[in-house]
Amino acid sequence: MVKRRAVFLDRDGTINVEREFLHRPAEFEFIHGAPQAIRLLNDAGFLVIVVTNQSGVARGYYAESAVSRLHRHLDAELARFGAAIDGYYFCPHHPAYSTGSHGKSCGCRKPQAGMLLKAANDFSLDLASSYLIGDKLADVEAGLNAGCRPILVRTGYGAAESAKLPADIPVYDDLLTAVRAIIDKTG
């Protein structure tokens, strides 16, 4: 079986404007160029998979159903641009907060690679030819831990986080610029 390639995207601060504990569709706002970037990835044959830590669930701020509702809203907004997300994976856990089964250490919370590895299994992905784009060091580390090529964007927390990166990690101003660079490299 031929394995496929994907671009994993962090959500908050990468696709949408960073809002602490975002879970209400009315508060969702794309970062400029994000829908176009996702469409470029779709058109280039990459699977687009969102991987996002959602500690607001563990903290009791909102339920897992609110995360799913926001993702359905994101799908509807992207459809207006002819773009689509192929899969969503989120970690509702946090080791320092406990509401039921969500307050625990896990293998899915970035910088761990659990969400990426699950997606790789679900979608038959070639992680070595896949990318992860995010705005935090934890995103970059998750990509490295999964064997992907990580990229940091300066949106969200990225401007401050870029100083923490190894010199060989590419940094771009935003998702659209990063996606254009990927497509230029992969043809």
C-alpha cells in the first residue's frame, strides 16, 4: 500500500487567531490567508490534519462536544473557500488539572507524538514525507517526535517561541507563507 503525505496543523495561533480556551464558534476568526493555505494543500494532494491540545476540557471550561462543535464550524467556514480538513485530533488532557479522566499525563498531548501517530495509522501516512506547522515549541517537538518535518509560524505565540528553536527549524511569517514553501519544495 502506498503511504500518503500530510500536513499536520496546530489550530489556535496557526489557523485561527489565538484566543485563550477558544471553544465558541462566534469567537472563531481565521488568521489572514489560512483558508487559502489549506486549499493549496488540498489542491497539492496533501491530507490536512488538525492536531490540537485542548486543556480547557481537563480544566472543566468546556466539554469535548464544544471542541467538536467548533471543528464543524471550522469545516463550514473552510467550505466557503473550497478548502477542507481531512481529520481532527485533539488532546483533552492536562497533567496538572483534573476533571474526571481528563486530568492525567498522556501520550497524545503535544509535544508527545500520540495524535500524529494515531493519524498516521488511521490515514496510512508516511510521516517522513509529512510536515507539522504550528506556533509553539511543543508543536515543533511533536513533529520531531513523530518523524515529521516541523515548521514554526510567527502568528499566535510563534514570534516569541522562535527564539527557542534549533537553528535548522524553518520559521515563516504565517501559514500561507509556510504552505507556499512546502509546495515549492515538493512540486
